[in-house]
Amino acid sequence: MPLHIVRDDIANMRTDAVVVPANPKLLIGGGAGEAVARIAGMGRLQAACDEIGGCAVGKAVVTPAFDFPANMIVHAVGPVWKGGESGEADALFSCVGEALRAASRAGAETMALPLLATGSFGFPSGLAIDIETRAIQAFLDACEADVWLVLYDRASMRAGRSMFDAIAEYIDDVYVGEHGFEATRAFHDYASTEGFVPHAVQSAARPSSAPPPMMAPSPDFSAKPSRGGLFKRKRKHKGAPAPTPTLEPQSLAERLAQLDESFAQTVLRLIDERGLTDVEVYKRANMSRQLFAKIRKDDGYRPTKKTACALVFALGLDHADAVALLARAGFALSHSSKFDVIVEYFLVNDIHDIFQVNEALFAYDQPLLG
């Protein structure tokens, strides 16, 4: 899974590179930067920053990690929030991309970063998450790496109030309604007290250089693979019912010789039918190249449920075809599982952006796709 979202402290992360928020003068202050600096050695880290001299807003610099258990520390200078009309979104998008690229150029393959420019810089956390995930997505589209977005708490997750309200309502309808308890009360409580960034505000403040969210596939991408859906469905004929055929006894060998198309075979067929490349699919699925190679090499590959669901979104399947593909892997979507209900919400609403799906899963303390 190239993009991981975790609830932790950046000082606890063990990756090749850790990214910390910094100011233009590279003076170590409070917050995440100070927590990492205390482990690295405050004096030596500040001396390394002083030698560099400073860093412009939207840029990043690399220093040794000293006693911190990483290969390097990346100091990223985010913008001060001034209401959203002074290019803050573009500056934050640039800041994240510059930090990740600097780490990659220095040899890092695993990277961790917190929310940047929030806290004393005043950037709204919900908008910061939206921008940072898009910047990470753009970086991962060009580079092979693993990136951890580290959030201090789940209440930090703000992907747009309208979407999360709709998800909460959907869970109430199909999950809480069937099981008789208020599973979303805690989410509503912190939603009302912390305050979401409205989706319209986020769209207006999206950095101009950010890739658009994958809310829906392009026309070619969403085209059905064949008439009648993923698996051809027989038409019902009016009139008298057809006689029930007599089933001849079959040996086990005969039955095994008549197996349906496997999950892996179906995925590869859909990739070909939709004119996609392997790289497009595994990046859209938030999968590593190594994991996808197993599907390509093994017709009998059995995925985990989260991997199977990730491929459903990467292929742009509708709800019916998603259910059919999951069945090929031996899975179903159940209203007794909050994970399944959240996945179903995005399918029935034709939203195929796996980063949005994972943001919702994280907010509800569910495993992420990929």
C-alpha cells in the first residue's frame, strides 16, 4: 500500500525519511518539529539548519537525522493561513511535493509526514488533508515509494462535511438501522464540535497544480466491459418455465475442469477490455508493484478482501459488477460490517477515488484499501 494513513506521533515513525514542519528561518520551534529534534539532538540539528541558512515557503531542505532513527529529516516550510485567497493551497501542495521529492532524491524509499501548516500556521486541518493527499498522490504517480500520512487523531480527518454527513446517514440507514445501536454518535459529536471544512470551500481552495480527485472514471474508463455487465446475465423468457435438466453425476475431476474464470483472470481481462495498463491499475488501487505482480503471475491468486475491494475501485466497477468480482474471490458485502457498508456507499454513489474511500475508512477506524 503506497499511501498509508495512520494515527500516531511523527516522532514514533520508523521510515527512511521523516518530514517535519519548519519556518523560513529553519528555527526549531514547538510541535512535531521539536519532538523530532529532541530525539535527534536539538543542538546538532539546529546547527545543521543554521548551516543551510533558510528555506522559502513551499520548499523543503534535508538534514541528517543524527540520533533520530531515520536516514534523514526533511524540513518543509508551509504557508501561514491568511483566509485562503493568498495562494496558500498552492504553497502547501508545493511544500508536500518538494519534501517528498527531496527525500526521494536523497535515497529514501519510505517517508512519513504529519499535517503541515496546521497548528500555529492556522491552516484548516480538513483542507490540509485534502491537499496533502492530492500532493502525495501526484508524487506516487511519478515515483515508487511508501508514504505514511501521520495524523494525531481521527478527528483531524476532514474530507468535506457533505461527504461525511452522507456517509454517516448511509451507515445509519443500512448499518445502525439493522443493528439497533448508534454507531455514528461519536463521529457526529466531533463533527459538530470540531467543524468540517465545507466541500465547496475545499474545491475553491484546491491548488491549481493539484491533480483532480478521481471522483469518477473518464468515459472510456467507465465503459462497461461487455453487454450485460461483468458477467453475462441470461435473459428471462416469458411463458412456461423450462424443464429442469437432468444432472448427470460428475467426478471431482470433471467438476474441477469446469471451474469459472478466477479472480485474477477476471481482473486481467477487465484491464485489457478497458484499455488500461498495469501501472494505471495498481496505482489507482493504492497497491505496490510487487503485490500486483502476484496477480499477473498466478491465475489462482487469492487476494485479501481489502485488496479485492481496491481493485474494484481501480477498475471503476459499478455496484453490481463489484459484487460479482468480489464473489470470484470468495467475498461479499455485508450490512453487518461497517467496512463493507462504507465500501458499498462509494460504489452505489459511483465514486472511485480510493483516497477518498480510505479517508472515510480511516475516520471510522476501519482497515484501508490497497
